[in-house]
Amino acid sequence: MDSPKLSPSTKIYVAGHRGLVGSAIWRNLEQRGYTNLIGRTHGELDLTDPVAVRAFFDEERPEAVILAAAHVGGIMANNTYRADFIYDNLQIQQNVIGESFRHGVKHLLFLGSTCIYPREAEQPLREEALLTAPLEYTNEPYAIAKIAGLKMCESFNLQYGTNYIAVMPTNLYGPNDNFHLENSHVLPAMIRKIYLADRLQHGDWQAVRTDLSKRPVAGKDGTGDEATILTLLEHFGILPGQVNLWGSGRPLREFLWSEDMADASVHILLHTDFRSLCPQDGSPIRNCHVNIGTGKEITIGELAQLIALHHRLRGAHRVGQHQARRHDAQAHLRREAPQPWLATSGRDRGRRTAPLRLVPHPLTASPKRPRLRCPDAPSISSVSCGESSSRPSS
């Protein structure tokens, strides 16, 4: 392998270093020996404020930038706060990418999302599918913002010779994920719902109150009476021993552990040049971004069953994962992780335990309303309530 483009002393600004994506990238850089890392919380630096962002770049003068900050959320949040998602993300991208260029930053990594692809894109998703058909409606504003960021990087490279590379990870999960019931992605929301349903079933009100106190729901914490809490959670489909989830459970999704995504992303930053991703046959240069994923999918119903089977959570858990695979579509490269990720507790991340197999489970109720059951776990019922069947979305 060629030598990294950046030395260990390179001053690298990681925008969004406290989030799911940014924190994983920060840890990966540290593990690789990079010690001159810069990060700012939202309270310290509002990336939608162009004056503040310019002042930050004037003061810090980073040599490389990783743009992992974004206004993100699940289907409900994307569909409800459409203006916020497109406005905030366009502002963040314009400010950070623009000031990077003005301050002479040559190397930048932009983190996007697979929701940029058409709703009916052929599977598996390929980079060249971008802008070939309509997007999924529910997260269209967010997707358009991410496409704009991708094209901004591409355009700076073509006009000014920078090396701004965009990567598009699949659906991610891991440390520092968002477990908010109103605006999180499907996997963390499902984990929390099933956990709470299980605790309610076992009458563990201390655990329920502790959870709500750490992450209030609809502005309410765990100090209310039991009847009030039950009514609140029922609004989100959480009942003692039962969770109601949107949709049929049949849509397929691909999930990737955030630390695997970080390893792939940093590898691309350190070893990939934009020109190597461009077509060499004289055709127009476009869509030279890189997808990052496993190449394997699981239905939402199977995912729910998997979480229910391992519902006794203690702290942050790895729920299980397919073998991680880095996909560079331009060079058709593959790198398989030596073993699949296995279930480990938050207190014992380094030790691997029995593997979790992602396999179909029989549905024990009518086809119109499938029910997924397992011993000693909450039942999971799927109700038709606005399902999105677009695989790129999460």
C-alpha cells in the first residue's frame, strides 16, 4: 500500500466529532497515530453561522478537514422538518467547504448518505445511479442537500485542483448514536423501543424511569406517575411486552457498524486521490464519490426479531453485524473484515461472543399483520402506518 498522504502531525479538523460518525473517525485517526486533531461542539461553533466558521478557520488554519457534521434524523423527522433539513445542511456544507477552500485546505472528506440515490435504484446501489430518477419523497430535502455537498466537492476539484472526496456510507449504528424516539434512525429507535417494552413487561420501573430521565420523550422525563408514562410510551408503540412498528417489516435495509465505516473513510482520505476515481476514457467527470457498505441486507422484520432475541441490554450493545466490506466502485476493490462483528456488551467491547445470525424467522400471524415472536422477548407487531420501501433511506 502507498504511504498516507497526510503525516501524523497534520492538523485535521473533524466537524461533528461528538456524533456517531465523527467520533468514530476521530478514534480511528487516533489509533493510526494522528495527534493534531481539532474539534468543536455545536455550543462552541455553530456551523450554520458563516461569520463564526470563517473566524474559526482564520484562527486554527487546519490542513485537512473531515465534514461529518450534519442535521440528521429518521423518516418522521425528515418528513416533518423538511425546511430545517435542507437549509441547515446546505449552510453547514457551504460554510465548511467554502472556508476550507479559502484557507488553502487541499484534502477534505465529505460524509454523505445513501439516501441520495433514487427511490427505485437498482440494487446493489452503484455510484452512477445518482440523479437518474426521483428520490424517496420523505427525505428528499436532506438528500438534495447531500447531493449539493457532493457536487460542491466535485466542482472544486475540477475547477481548482483540490482533493475533496465524498463518501456515501450506508445506514450506520454504533457508539454515540441517537436514541431519540421522535427523530432517530430505525435501528437505535427499535433497540430502545424493544428494551422499554421488555422492562415494562417485567415491571422494572426503575430502569424505565432511568431511561426516560437520560433521554426525555416529548419533553417528559421519568418523574411522572406510572399511568402517565404508559400513555406516553403507548403513543410511540411501546406497551408492556409489545412493540408496534411501522410498515410490513418487508423492506430491506443495509447496516454498518460505525467503526468499520470510519476505518474505510479514513483509508480513503489517506490513500485515495480524486483523479483516481474519475473515468479515464474521456467521458464527462461526474459522480466520482465512493459508496461504503456491507453489500448485504436484512428486512426490517428480521432486524426487529434479532433485537428482540437479544433484548436484555446493558449499556451500549453491539446488536450484531454482517461482515464489513469496503466498496470502491471505481476500482472494484473489496476488503473483507477477518470476522463478522459479534454481540458484545458496552463494558466488554474487545471480547467476541456467540455470533448473531441474520436469518428469516417465521411469522406466526396473518399475512396482513405479521407478528414476530421469540421466547422471553416482547412481541413485535407491524402495523401499516406510512411505510417507506425505499432501500436507500433509513
